[in-house]
Amino acid sequence: MSNIIEFLKSQEAKEKLMSLYNLDEQAVDTQVKRYQKLADAFAEVYPVDNASFFSSSGRIEIIGNHTDHQLGRIVAASIDMDTIAIVTPNADGKIHVKSLEYDEFTIDVNDLAVKEDDSRTVKLIKGILERFVQNGRKIGGFTTFMTTTVLSAAGVSSSASFEMLICAILNDLYNNNEISTLECAKAGQWAENNKWDKKSGLLDQLACATGGMITIDFANYENPEVVKLDSKVIQDKYDFFITPTGEDHSALDGEYTAITVEMKAISQFFGKEYLKDVSMDDIMANLPALREKAGDRAVLRAIHFITETERVRKLAAEVKEHDYTNFEKAVTDSGLSSWRFLQNCATPDPKHQGIALFLAMNEIYFQNHKGVCRVHGGGFAGSILSVIPKEESPAFRAFLKDVLKNEYYEIHMRDAGSVKVF
């Protein structure tokens, strides 16, 4: 492929994008124009000979809220919000990155020390490169222009999408695509943990990189079990809506930390490191002592973890058998558990309860319409996820515009994670 711009005009390119984004021929034109815009911007500065396109999806969490850090289970899915990049390799040992939204920067692959003025993006790339070297993988230079539709601060994993894009590029250009999805995910997590000081788990990276709807069992954290689920029926039946509340996470670090601390207090009562080794029978046999030792909210959060992990196990088993009858109920029950037991749908500030309010308005709407909703991601501030049968989507869009009067984002599952497109 000597000229990517000419290729983007072909029917073959259109069909590849239709397959990637699960779109028909008419709807895919928006994506074709998006790729063409990026290629044209790149061509103004660099030659496009031997250029390639890569895409890395965002993700939604379907059920399994706040279970990964206690080695539980989740169901998540990649979505059509993605980060795309046009890339050419170079031999100068430098990585040149330009986003359509931000200024260009350069990283020397022979100098991975983090500098005081390095941006978060530079730190993440350096961290991934360093981890690749530690793992005995090859690294090298490339030039890329990027753009993204993955929302930030909405629980759809904009950072992980970017990290897995970088891994996919390095894997293709310098490692013959021999690096596993799990190793790439761990490289992204390592970069966040060690270069950005964000103590994230593996959920985001695995969901972005793997593609499709997946279930993850974190019981063996070093080698979590990732199973792809057949999501075609769900993709064909439902539209998914992310509704941001517009509230700020910055003052809520203590609320997120408290979830882990309180869950740990329950597991430590039983001499266990993680809640995955605590049962409901354990809770019921020791309730007064647990209340005294850890407090009522900690017990409620442990109850959420135990019931949520079982809920994931049950839904994953059903979907494996192509049984989708309980999908809406599983999402509803998971969301209610987060609201009632995990208690991550409200903030300490009574004037700012956006997630709880939007969930309540959705539930009132669903008294006369089909659909379900839940808090999305970490909670407290951020967004909610609504799962709407496709025939109900026009009415739901009107509800969002006329009642909530809030911005929203309609998203769809896609089967590919972090991939070379063409």
C-alpha cells in the first residue's frame, strides 16, 4: 500500500471500516471522512508512502462494578469510540507524535528517563517503551498523527485506549505481532502505575485491547482469564447511551480509596488478602463483629462484591450458551447493587448528586418505556450508562434532550479491540 490516501477512496477500505465499526455502507461515510481528514493532515507534513492506520477502542463496563481490585469478575465490551492513528516507521530512533487536538512532541527511544516537564502522554509512552525493553521486546521510532473520539472522564477508558494503541503500533512495527494482549495490557498498566502514579487495575486495558464483549476473572491476577462472549444478539438488539453528569472527580480521590480500604477491612477480618476468598456465609456468621470492627458501609460493600461477582459468573455462563433473556435484569441488578450497597452513586455534597439524579430520572422514564440504566465506571461523579432496545432509541433521545437537557453519547459495541486497520 504505497499511498494510503488513494486507498481510502477504495471500496475495499470502506468495507474494512464497515466491518470494524459494525456499520452499513451509508453510515460508514462519517468514519471514512474521519480517516481521510487524518491522512490529509499527515500528508501535509510527512510522506504517506508505506503508511498504516491503527485503531484502539474505548470500552464500557456492563456489570462487575468495583470488583477487579478484589480479584472478582467483570463483563465489559469494546465500543465504537476509538483512538486512531496514521503511522509510518522511521529509522532515526525517535517517536514523533502529533494529535489533531494537541501540539507535536518527540521521544527518543534511547532516552526513556522521565523529565520534570514531561506531559502525562509522554510519561505513558515512555513507560510502555521501558516495559517493552524490560520484557525483552523490540522498540523503535515511528511518526504518527492521531485523533480520538473516546471521551475523557466518562469511564470509557481514554487513557487505556491510547496506551493500547501505542502497544499495537510497537507490536506490529517491531515485534511481528508476537506480543499477547495480556502483555500489552500489563505494559499499559505498568506505565500508569509507575510513570503516572495512577494505581489502576487491568480491566481498562484488557477491555480496550481484546475487543468484543468479554468476561474477565481476576482470581489469578498475574494471568486473568479472559473469555470472549458472543455479543451479536446484544449488538443487534440494543443501543448504549453514555450520559455525563458534568461533575468533577478531582476532589473525590478519598471516596474511591475508601471503597478499597473498606473492602480490605472485611477481607482482613477473615485473614484474607482479597474479598474473593470471603463468602456470604462468612459475612452472615460474623455480622455483629464485622459491624463493630469495620462499620456498616464496609459490610454493605462486601455484600456488593460477593453478589456482583456471582452475578457476572451467572450472566457470562448464560451468554456462553447464547441465552440473553436475563441481560437487562443483570444490568439492572448490578446498578442497584452499586447504588444501594457499594454506595458510589452520590457524593458527600448534597447539592451535587448528578449520577443519582440522572439514574432516578431514567427509572421514572422506564416506567413507561423499555430500557435499563446503571452507574458507569468508578461512580460518585462521571456518567451513567443506559441500555435501550433499538426501537426505543428515538424516544429515549428525545427524553435526553427535552427532560435531562444534557449532552449524551450514543455508542455501539464493536468486535475489534486494538488493531491495525489497513
